[in-house]
Amino acid sequence: MATMQDNQTWSGRFNEPVAELVKRYTASVDFDNRLALFDIQGSLAHAQMLASCGIISAQDLKDIQRGLAQIENEIIAGDFVWQLDLEDVHLNIEKRLTTLVGDAGKRLHTGRSRNDQVATDIRLYLRSSIDDIVGLLKALQTSLLDLAHHHTHTIMPGFTHLQVAQPVSFAHHMMAYFEMCQRDVERFGDARKRVNRLPLGAAALAGTSYPIKREMVAELLGFESVCQNSLDAVSDRDFAIEFTAAAALVMTHLSRLSEELILWMSPRFGFIDIADRFCTGSSIMPQKKNPDVPELVRGKTGRVNGHLVALLTLMKGQPLAYNKDNQEDKEPLFDTVDTLTQTLRIYADMMRGITVKPEAMRRAALQGYATATDLADYLVKKGLPFRDAHEAVALAVRHAEQKGCDLADLKLDELQLFSSLIADDVYAVLTLEGSLAARNHTGGTAPQQVEAAIARARKLLSA
């Protein structure tokens, strides 16, 4: 009869060793070792609880604490030897602990399973990642505010259907992305509440017969509460899906901004320039300056969206409770964290390297009859029903198009062909500055309102 290697915890159940191919196929240590410090954090709290409950001795606790401290130092220093034969981060640490402190290390796993252990580790990791990401989002928001602060009077065309619609300020445009980021911050804050629940103590699936104190472990680890059902505690990955969905939304917002930066940097627009350090040239065309970072952000958005679909698909057919399928949750989750973290860090810096070209923006705003709606509003205020005002202005725009000029360039008698209500005061309405100033309400593009929005935003970030 074949003898199993003594470093596998289930060896007594099997008559032959795991095939090398299967061992490599099922191992996760190559990627889940990033959970190591969180695994140690959870184990220390678990051991402290076991000692408090009299399940292990005070000496065992001291030995475990001493051994885990050494392992933590080895991992941080890069001296820890990860073994594929030990399959995952948990067994690698446990084996090293047992080598260092003997039987005390073997007692650490009392009252828990790798099922609730890994769920705890991922939640600890994700909680820390959310805190980092929220900090990076706020750094990006600060960059957006700093850019907006200098451009409350910089006029650009606002677009719908990528056609010139109405004048807005560049600051107002940037503040739209601030609002998106603020929703992202709120989403992660809300998701964090559901991440921050302790599964440890659920054991394999049914709980444990030992007299444990789950609430004590939760308090030691900073969890707000414990998972209330042991089956759900070990098999739930909603929190990972929710995190990835929030991440996909952040990337979608940044992808939209990236698309605009790419368009605005092209000679056809010429609205902005992106600092050289975020761009590359062409191997064949010496004149090229390519906006590589925004283009990559667009591409990486698809990557994160794919991870969200992968996690949803991973969970859709699983019965309760834990299944080996869940090993596949980590790589998409880890890559989502890495991609989002790197993207936010570089984006905050890139927005500080944006050079705005107000003259080009103004020229573009003067094309496409951006103040046509202002003329319609002017007529409504004079007493004309809006639908009639809309039709009169449409005819005026057609006339200006035929003449190849802007509405503001038409003479008063020409404008009066379309409505006798038009008087000399119409020209104040038809200017770009007049259009902005007229939208002087909360959320409007009037400089006064945008400056107030920036002030509110800074106060929000400093809270």
C-alpha cells in the first residue's frame, strides 16, 4: 500500500498519493500567498480566543504567538520558503509553525477549518484593499478639484451625441467626474460593511463543538459583526462580487474620462495636452504623441468587467456549502485590486499633468450654435410658448447656417424675421458667457455655482 506524504493533513484517508499533475492543478499557493499576513492576523486572534476559552493552554498561545511572529518576519523579509506540496498559504504557514513550535502549532487549527479560515483571510485582505482604494479615489478627486479650480471661466462646448449642445465650463465638466468618484467612494464604503463580517467559527460548514467565542475574535480583528449562518459564512462570495462590481464601475468612469482625454488631445479637438511622461511615440511616425495611459485604461476596463462576469459565473451553479470551485475566486479578485489600484494611482498623477487650451475650447464652443437653447429660453421669457420658440430658433439656425455665421452674428432685423419679440437685449443672451451665467442654480454651469460646488467638494474631502 502506498504511503502518503506526512505533510498532507488528510493523508490517512487515501491509499495513494496525489498525482503530480493534480497537485499542480489544484495548488493555489502561487497566488494566495498574498494572503499570508492576513492569515497570520486571523490565526493570532483565533489562538487568543482559544486560550481565553481554555481550549488551548497559555503556554500554547505563547508558543503560537512566538512562531507566527517569526514566520511574519520571514515573509516580510522574503525568506519564507513556499512549498507547492503544501497546496496553499494556510498549510504552508501551519507546517512552518509546527516545525518551529511543535504540538502547539498543531493545536492552532482547533475549532476552525480552511473553509472559514480562507473566507476570513479574503475579507481581511479586501477590507484593507478597500481602505487603500478609497484613499486613492480621494487623491484623484483632489486632482480633479485642483484642475477645476483654475477653469471655472474656461468655456468649452458641452456635447450630447458628441454634437455641440450648450456651452459649459471646463471646471463644470471636471466636476461631473468628481461626482462619479464620490459615488464610487460611497459604494465602496457601503460594500465594506458587508465585507466586514467574520466567518471564522463556522468551521467546515456546520460550526464547531468547541466552546468558542466568535464575537471575541470579531472584536480582536475589527469586524463589525459575525456571519450569522455557518453554511452561508463559508460559501458566500457576494462580498467579492460586490467589490468587483464597484471596481468595474470605477473603471467604467475612468474609461469614459479616458475616451474624452483621447479625443480632446487629438488635433481635431486640440483642447488639452497630456504630459509627456504619460505618452509614447511611434516607431515609424516621428510626429506622433500617443495617449497610451488613457488608452490602456479603456482596455483594462474590459479586463475588470471580465473578472466580474467570471465571479458571477463561478458562483451561479454552486450548491451549499464550500466547493473547490471557490479557489477560482482569488485570481480575478486579486487582479481587480491590482488593476484598479494601479489605475487610480497613475490617473491622479496624470490629471495633474493636463494642460488646458482655453482658446481651442472657445473656438469649438462658437461652432454648432451652442447658444440656440438660450435664444429659445429668451423667447419663452418674452411670452412665446416653448414649442413655438423651439421652431422659431430652428429656422434662425438654418438661416445662420446658410450664411455661414453664428446666431450672434445675425443682425437684429434678421433675427426679428423669426420672432417680433426679439429686441436689442438678445445679444447678451447669445454670448457664451451669458449662456453660462444664466444657469445660476445648484448643479448649473454658472461660474458662481461651480465655485460653490468646488468649495463643497473640498469640505467633503476634508471631513
